[in-house]
Amino acid sequence: MKRALVYYVTTHGYGHGARSCDVLSAVLRRRPELTIHLISDLPESFLAPRLPAGDIHYRKGSFDVGMVQLDSVRVDVPATLRAARDLLAAWPAGVIQEVEYLKRVKAGLVVADIPGLPIQAAHRSGLPALAVGNFAWDWIYEPFAAEQPGWQPVVDTYRAAYADCDVLLRLPFHEPMRAFARQMDIPLLARPGVNRREALAAHTGADPATTWVLLSFSTLEWNREALDRVNRVSGCTFFTVRPLVWAGPRMVAVDRHQFPYADVMASCDVVVTKPGYGVMQECAVNDKPMVYVEREDFREYPILAAALKRHFRSVHLPAHKLYRGELGEALAAIPYASAPKERLEAGGDDQAAREIISRM
């Protein structure tokens, strides 16, 4: 009997979706006939262009709350707790629903990046369950529990679910992830994009002689004064990937269906962003320097910041300067940033694919 791969992706951020597509693409290179059910509240319009043609079924669904975000940088901790409590109240019914769903689609394996509920549903269905990630929600929420007891049931629920996982494919820039009994470290998942600078210049009218800066955010609030400051940065052209669009003579918005994100990054000279696994692995495989801002109330940040200093040419930009559009000083410092002390290995997508297929 043909069995399906069921892949659950958190809606916390687009980086989780991008790296999940890296893994699934590697799976389909080996098993193009495989049926895949991809479940996430991330837009299908974001996921589908990153995947090859195949028997892929998209389903809307959210099985964790991540961190409720005000924008790409700032989070709302009280709102996250309220959402997490709602999730816990619905958790038992959600497990039953997913057990029935896995039976209906003839699942052979479940992979989660990195909600816990689907792992628990797989375990109760007698199915193998893998997780992919560099941090887990029990660890992210743990410091909040020390200050607000209402968080502890959330932490405990995630730890119990993660304990049902057969193996964690642990990515670089990771926390210990002790909730998982068995772990396997794998390298970066992403593959380099294609430098399409000439095609981008012809399509957008951007001056290829300027420094091309990719503003890698899904959302960011800039008022008129901030935009004016950005547009006054000399010698630079600023690129975004739609739906993020800003007005200005130096601003260029690119459609990801015409130019994939990885190709846009490969064509640019420097990336301005918040630290996250997705953008960091893309910068690593494309050998791009980073201007990065700090992330408040997110436990992963010190690990990512340490990795930036070790593995990347990078310059820190204080968040208050980002919101004021004061990018010039940080961008001017990039050519003088220290070279990476250590290069990162790639090929994790192939390794993950082998592990997944071996368990189907």
C-alpha cells in the first residue's frame, strides 16, 4: 500500500516554511512519486513556488502559536500566553482529529517543524515521527514560566509531546533540545541561489553599479521620516520581496514567482534582517554579509548572535536605529567587518531526505 508523508510546519515564521521546502525538495528528488501532505497556515503562494512538481496536497492548519509578533522584530508575550492557553484547551480534541486525519490520508510518516501536537498524534497512531528544528517551544517558553506560572502547563505539554518523537534532526544554531530523547545533528539545509543581477536590473531598472541591499523582513513599520532616511543612503538600492513594498526612488519590490528569494539574495551585496535560522542559512550558502538587529523576548537570540560573530561577516544595527531608518552607518561598516572564523557545512537537505525516506 502506498503510504504518504505528512509534514506539519509551524506558522511562527517564513523561515520554517522555507527550510521545510528545502527538505521536501530533496525528498522529491529521490522519490518523485511520493504523496506529500503539507500542513501549515503559511500561504500556499509562499510554499508552492519553492517546491518541484509532485503529488503535493496543501492543507491549512495551525498546531502551535509560536510567538505572537507585532512585526518581524518585536513580540507580544502576553498575547502569546493567551493564544497558548487556548491551544492547550483544544489540544486533546486536536490530537484525536489528527489521528483520524493520518488514518484517512494513509500516512506512513509524520515530520514536524516543530509543533508538538502532530508528533503526539503520530505516536498514538503507531506511526514514526521525526522533528526538524534548531529550537523547541518548551525551551522558548521556559523563562516565561519562571515569572508567570501560567506558562508552566504550556511548557509541560510540549515536553510530553516532544518525548514521543522518534528522532530529532537538529539543525545548526541550536539549543540543547533535551526534550527529544534521540537527536541527529545535520548541516545547513539550503542550496545557493543563482546570481541574476543582470536580469533583475533589466526587469526592475535598478542600477547594477550601486550596492544592492536586501531588506529581508516579512513586515516592518517605517513612517515617512524613516523612509526618507533610507532613501537618502547614498550608493545603495534597496530590494524587498513582495508582499513587502515601500515607496521611494531607491526601493525595488520583487515578485518571488518571477525571481525566487534565494536568487534575489544571491544577486544582492548585503542583507539587512533580524537573525533567524532561515535567513542565516541562506546568507551562509550564498556567502552574504549581514546587518542584523536584536530580537527582544526571544530566547534564541543569544545563540544566533554568537553564530553571527563566528560564521558571518556581520554588523549589529540597534533596533531603534532600524525603526528610524538609520541604516547608512551600519552598511558603511560592512566592508570592514571581520571575516568568518569558521565556514558552515551544507548538504543537510540530502541527509534529512535520506532519514525520512528510510523510515517510510
